[in-house]
Amino acid sequence: MQRGDCHFCHQPVTSAATAAWPVTGWEAERQQGGANRIIARERVKDGRIAHAACAELAAKLARQGISESQETLI
């Protein structure tokens, strides 16, 4: 079943794929390290959905300073 088109690659996100949605909330530090926790996490209700892998790649490229419109050799 198709859940929508990926915000990043524009291909269908099916129920078989691991999906990602934008969220809001407050990020709380963890003294022990590891992933921080999100307090009062809520999905942004604007209809956006993405493949989790596409969202991870977009975040990685953004950390490297590569914009969405730039082509890479990665």
C-alpha cells in the first residue's frame, strides 16, 4: 500500500518501506551519552513522508554542507 511520495526522492513510500515523518518537540540532553530524547514529540501534520534512508542521506549531506540541489560523487 502506498502511503505517499517521498519528500526527498519523490518515489512512492509503501507500507513495506521504513518511513520517516517530520516531528517537533524539545531535545533533552542525556548525561550518559547516546541519542538525546525528544520531549513532547509530535508529528508535523503537513502530509510529508519520506523513506527513512532518504531522510538519513539528506541529513548527512546537510551536515557536510552539501545542498539538496548540488550533485555529488558520493
